[in-house]
Amino acid sequence: MKRWPVPRPGVRAAIQTTFLAIFLAGIIAAARGGMLPITVAWFLRADPLLGWISGIAAREFLPAVLWGSLLLAATACLGRFFCGWICPLGTCLDMAGVATRTRRPRRLPTQIKYWLLAALVVAAVAGVNFSGWLDPLVITARAVFSLAAPSFRGVQAAIAWSWLLVAGGLILLAPRFWCKSLCPLGAMLALAGWPVGLRRRVGPSCTQCGLCDPVCPMGQTWDRYSASECLVCRRCASVCRFDAISYRLGAEPSQREPAHAGNARKSVQAGGAEGGRRAVLLGIGGLAVTVLAGGWLRRTGAPPELRPPGVADEARLWARCVGCGACLAACPTGGLMPQLTFARLDVPFAPRLVPREGPCLPSCTLCASVCPTGAIPRPDPRHRDPPRMGRAVIDPKRCLPWARRERCVICLDACPEMWGAISLEPADGGVFVPQVDESKCTGCGACEHRCPVEPGGAIRVEPCAAGVNRSEL
């Protein structure tokens, strides 16, 4: 068996800080419309929870599934290294733990995160994607994006930060409480890393001094060890005075291990199967509630909204979108706003276009380039026709030329010249009134954004799926 060397003090912290800096730099680059060799979308696309749950809910194979499967394969070899060395939320929890008073890790129930993972899978089978609420990468990215995107206001920003603060506040109860008991991504990686990979070995030189017990953030002890709950941080090995702890590749224990290693093997074989009848009943009840909630959300739906370019099917958007906020921060005009509706609580912060806040630029594809799950599809270069988001509708009762016979050509000037969807037609009194050619209108919202009539404008862009009701404009 190959012995895995113990890193020097501070090496793991430096690696964690580096990945966190890359993660934050990718967020800043997306928010400012720039690009880096590694963007935040790389982190999110490598997230197996997002890829698999979104793929199951959308009933299609997503490229993110392949990238996430690579991480699962690496976890099968190296254990939960992602949680202990790369995860941005895990790094933030470790940093917050340093600032708080040191305490002895508690033995916490681990089965909750497996039930949460099962609930996400069951809901995805029903066509509902809840992963945006519980995925650690999305929780962290959305909180940071809420600072960079002006579209996050008041309640939206508070909700985005509340999840991150709750996950961080749980360290007051125990270090890495979120990772050990609640994280569904951690549950998926634990299942992938349990059969094989790096495992802790306790050699015969162990004196059972217990120095390794308080430094483990997951509450593992010298005589109680579970490979599925080990973050491979190797803090235990770094504090051992007798070089009794090592990490080796392979599932078979060393022949020279002391008698207490039998207890460790039994704990490994048990995996995360703690709990009893009550946990099973609660889990089954939770799965039943998830199925009912998923069916209700699919039947209820939500009123049609203006969506980013290329989103022709709202059902596909609901299935793929995880509400990470990348598209909201990347929008250069600030026209993409987060949608929070009780009818679709499964997808928090789904993007909707609000032309009054900002139009959709004809040549802009930033929202599609930063979307990690393909909820906003990239434009097909073979199709030259622009994607249609909606159609502009004029309210004759509010439009200045129509209602007051006043000259106004702002909407005509605002309409992109390449489309030419608005023209002026003569009317009574020698005034030219604007007319919209629906066959040319793409719903970019430039006309609504520039209309001087307040409040709301006299020309509005309606979703393609919505019926035209001029009286309600």
C-alpha cells in the first residue's frame, strides 16, 4: 500500500485559499462581463449534484453530468477531497471556525444529508429541481452574486445571504455541522468515496492519547472512523506524535494495525447507517412530502414571463435552472431580475427580463455563456434569425401620439436598426403614430426601456406565450 505523505502545516489552508480566490475571481469576472481561464461556471459544471439533478428533472443528458461524473470518479479514488480541500463553502466554514472558540467536535447524525439527497432525486424524477436551495456551491455563489448584481434587492439579497449565514452559523454547534449532517453534495461524494480510495490507517505505535480526536472537524476519533465521513484533511496525522496515523490507497487494512482497528473497520462498513426506526420513518415521510410538493408545483406552474434570449420552453428552464445568479450578475444592462414566486418555489431566483430596468442587447450572449446547466441555451451559429423573447404592444390610451396627438419618436429611435420592428404611420390630425411589426419584433425591450410615459411606459413587451390584452397594459 502506498503511504500518502502528511502535508506541512498551512499547505492545506493555502490550497483552500487558492481555490476560494479562483472561485471569487470567476464570480467577479462574470459580474463584470469579463472572462478568465477558469470561471465560476467551471466549478458549478463540475458539481455532480447540479448536473445529475438537473438532468433527471429535464429528462435529458447534460454536459454537466459528464463533468460531475469525473469528480465522482476522482472521489472514488481519493475520498471526499473536494469537501476538505476545494469546496468554497467548506473553506468559509473553516475560516469561520478559526475565528470562533475551539470546541470538541460533537457526534452528529449523518443520515439527514442522505435523506435530503434522496428527496432531491425523488423530486427530480417528478420533474422538479430543488437542488438550488441546498447545493453548497450555489449557496455560496448566489450570496456573492447578490453583492455584484444590482438586480438583487431587499428580500432577494436577504434570502440569498440567509442560507449562507445559516450554514456558517451552525459551526457554533459543531465544526462542519453542514458538511457532516446536511449537505446533499457531501452525501453524494460520501457514497462515491466509501467503497475504495484513501483511508486512514492507525499503526501499532498508537498510544490512544486522543490528540487526534479534537482536531477532526467531522467528529471522528481514533477508535471510531468512517471513510465516507472523512474529508482527507489529515489533521489527525499532523498532530500525531508517534507517526501512528497514515493514509493509504486501498480498502484492505494493514496487517500491523492494533486491535482497535477492528472497531474502525466496523464503523467503515456501517458507513452512514446511524439512526433507527425513527429516522427511517421521518425520511419516508419527507420523501412523501417531496413527491406531493413536486406534483403540486408541476400542476400549478407560474404566469409566463419574459425570459433571456433562447429560452423558448419555460418547463425546460424550470427543470434546469438552479438560481445561482450568474446570469443576473453578468447582464450588462441590469435587465435580468430574480423571480421569486410562491407558485414555483423549486427554482429560486430564476431570471426574467424586465425591460423597464434594462433591455436585452442584440449582440449580448453573456447570460448563456455563464449558465452552468444550460438553462439559458447558447445561440446556434447556424441560425441567423435572432431568438424571439416576446412582442411589443402599444397602449393607445397612454401613448403620446395616439392619445394626445403629440409628436414622439423615442420608441422608433430605440428599436435596433437591424430589426426595424417599429414604424410611423400617418393618423388623423397629421400626426404620425408608432406601429409594431410583430413579425420583426424580438422582444428585446429597448422601446419599453426608453418610453418616457410614467409609470410603466406606454409600450410594453409581453411574453410570446401570453395573450395580448391591451386594456391591462
